[in-house]
Amino acid sequence: MHMPDDLNIDAMIDDLRTLVEVESPSRDVEALTTSANAVASVIENRLGGRAVLVESEAGPHVHWSGGGDRKVLVLGHHDTVFPLGTLERRPFKVDGGHATGPGVFDMLGGLVQAIHGVATLEDRSGVEILVTADEEVGSRASRALIEERALACGAVLVCEGAADGGGLKTGRKGCGTFEVSVTGRASHAGLEPEAGINALVEASHQVLHIAALGRPDIGTTVTPTVASAGTLDNVVPAEAKVVVDVRVESAAEKERIESAFAALTPHVDGAKVSVEGAIGRPPMPESASAELFALAQRLLPGIEGRAVGGGSDGNFTAALGVPTLDGLGAVGGGAHADHEYLVVDSMAERANLVAGLVKAIQNA
């Protein structure tokens, strides 16, 4: 793929710096409002028109339309996982061919590339861009809007970071979090332990049972990740909690796992068990990306497609039956980690790929 004359890498780096230096941790509505305004400004500067801020309880989403008959939704998010103050410790910089700083790979670099890619198109009709504020925390405040715009447009390009080696993400597992709460009864651990109902012992039974629900052979992982119990070392614990991460590849496994959590029963006499949570992101089957991935392969021969374990907002759009291709964002790595980075030399190619896909969809 050739690089259009008007695709300026220095300008892309400048816009990336602008977005990274406006910290945007999920759930911080004030910070996300500042970030949304910055995203809207970059979009308007590069694409013209007006980027509208869509208010939500999680913070503002940003929506832009090129007008005309809707044909393709470019989807991303501007919230990041890093707390305020990360930038001071890990400032934005470009060195040795890598851009680093909080959010460069997940997914501010992908936003910048997509915006600059669309900007190379003379005809931007039928294109919508939606940048949400709560993807990293489950997209509860944006899911309805994402689904509405995806159905209206009929095709979705997700600008999350690329898979390892720069591959596109052609399938994703469904994912969710469950919280199992155990209620027992406190008593003195030395004087009358038998008078208590040990919530920690009950939670231990539950952890072993829950972990056994996994079926890695068919892509189902069930992983207890966080546990808490007790108050003092001489008190039988009255409460315990276990948090569980779940990933599934099929709707049938989603149903099986959710049913299994709903059916959890106590092992210790007198203990009570309650469950909250669900597999909130449905699986993204590879069939949802097949048509768009074939287009991408024609535009960039040799590019690979991979099914991955992590979820994105593409899970929602694919579940609606809307053709969805993911992983179109930055090439790099270290998502959610201090070593997060973006490969600068790949930015033009990825922007070009988005532009080429948009044009192909417009002309289909």
C-alpha cells in the first residue's frame, strides 16, 4: 500500500501526544470530559464538520458523521486504565522508533491512525466515528449507542490495538466477571469456633468448584482472580468474596457457565452464597469478520488474522450480525502495562488500511 501525500506522520505524532497528555482514566468523568473535548478537537481539525459529545453517566462519548447514506462505523474508545499521575511518571515520548506513554497502544494510537486515514479520503460520506468513554470498564453506558450506530451503518471497523505481529483480530472470546459472596456467622476462633459458620471455608469449596467449570479444550477459561475474607486472626470469618474472570468462545458455553454460577449452592451448613455478574460481552465469532478480513487481505497481502481471548466493543456489534473487523489500531504491545508502546513506522500503513477498507465499503 502506498502512503498518500497528505498522510503526515509528524502530524499523527502531534495528535497522539495531544491525546496521551490528556489523561483519561475510566470512571473519572471530569478527566474523561477533558479527554472527549480533546478527541473531538482532533477529529474536527482533521475531518471538518462537528464532533458531538454524547453525555453519559460514565463520561462523554464522541460521535462524528461524514453525512450521506450510512455505510461504516469506525469504533474506538478514549478511556484508559491508567490512574491520574501516570503521565508524570511515564511521559509521552518517541524514541528508537517507539512511541510510549499511557494509552498509546490501547487505544489512542488507533484513534489517531483511523482519523488520519479517513482524512485522506476525498469522499467521507457514509462514515461515522464513535469514540466511547467506558470500554475498559464494560461499556455499560455506551453499549446501546454502539449497537444503534452499528446497526445503522451495517459494517464496523474496530481500532483496538493489533494482535501480536500486527495481525488483525478476527474473533474474540466472550468475557465477563462474576462476584461470589459468602455469608457465614462470626464467633471467637478460640473459645467457640463451633458456634461460627466459616465463610472462608465455604469460599474455598466454591473456588475449587468454580475453577473446575473451565473447559480450556473448547476455549472456556474460568479463573478465580481476587478473594477476600475475615477481619481478625481470632474471629471465624462471617463474610468472604471471590471474583472470577470468565472467557468463552460460543453462545452455548456462555449459557452453560451463567447457569452454573446461578446454581451454586453452599457446602457448609448454614452458609449462604449469592452471585452477581454475567458474561457481558458475547463471543465475536470469526464468521463475523470473514468478509471484511478478505478485503483487508486484498489491501495488505500477507496480513494475518487471529482469534484472541480479550474482549472489545466489537463483541457487541458482531453479536448483532453486523460485519465487524477488529485489531485495526496500533501495532505495538504492552496493553495495560508500563512498557506499553506503539511502533511509529507502522502508523502510515495502518491508517492506509483503515482508509482502504472504508473506501471499499463505500463502493460496495
